Amino acid sequence: MGRVKSTAIKRLGDELIQRYPNRFSADFETNKEVLKEIKNIKSKKIRNILAGYITKKMIQIEKTGL
């Protein structure tokens, strides 16, 4: 099983997906680059956790067709 994401990561990830739905994809590396452009996140670890969460959510969205 994976690690549990904090509420702040989930909240920010969901907000960014709603605000920029066409910028994110199911590719982790692409999402990292998009986050660099959109948000000024100084911590590399937090940026990677957020990009991973967004990637997971985008895969779920693609599977369900929403």
C-alpha cells in the first residue's frame, strides 16, 4: 500500500485540477513541469508529492470518463 497524502496536498491538488483541467495529464514528469510554471513550490519533495497525487487523480478521471 502507498503512503497517505495529507489533506493540504489533496485540497491543493483538487483545486489545481479544477482550475487548470487541460494543463495536467496522466504523466508524472509533465505534471511536475506544469507545477513549476503554475505554482512557486520551493520544496522539491512537496512538488513531487503533489505531482504524484495529480497524476493519480488524472488517471482516475480518464478511467471513469468524467
